[in-house]
Amino acid sequence: QVQLVESGGGLVQAGDSLRLSCAASGRTVSSYTMGWFRQAPGKEREFVARVIRNGTTYYADSVKGRFTISRDNAKNTLYLQMNSLKPEDTALYYCALKANVFSPAYDYWGQGTQVTVSS
């Protein structure tokens, strides 16, 4: 059974930093594509960042240069370091795991952690 548990969200001011964590069980994070997504109120869920098996990372243009995705294989945990936060970064942040290399869909999702950035 795969379980993804996010933590680290909170209420911060514009310009602050936060680090989100996603503890995984049932799968090894280094063996799969892992991603971060977010959903703001009234908006659709959007891609934020992902890391593939070989460690290559990809980012949405809106967070490039401010956010960094990483993983700790020993802890089997995925991270999202968020710097220079903006009010428009306010959203519920989810981590996800893509189990099937032949499908673009993510198969497992966490419950989300709320990030609120005040101006």
C-alpha cells in the first residue's frame, strides 16, 4: 500500500520561505517520478515541479528560480523548498507518485498541505 504524507505548510508573509515534505511508504521515491502540484481556491490543480528517476528536475514557469524539488533517498522523502513566496503561491500543495512510466498520469496522491502567503 502506497502512502504519501505531506507536511510543512503554513501561513507566511510574502518573501518568506517554506519547505514542504512528503514522506512516502510502500514505494521508493528514487525509483519513480515524483511531483508536486497545487490547487488554489476556485482554480484547477496545476503542476509545480517533478523529479524523475535519474534526478532531472522540471518546474512550472511560475516557480522556476524560486522553488527547488529534491529527495532524500535514505528518508524516502520528497521535498519542495519554496523561496521568495508570493501571495499567488497560496494553495493546497500535493505530492504525487507516477508508478507507470508509459502513462503521464500520477497514480498516488497525498492529502495535501496548505500554504498561505499574505501580502
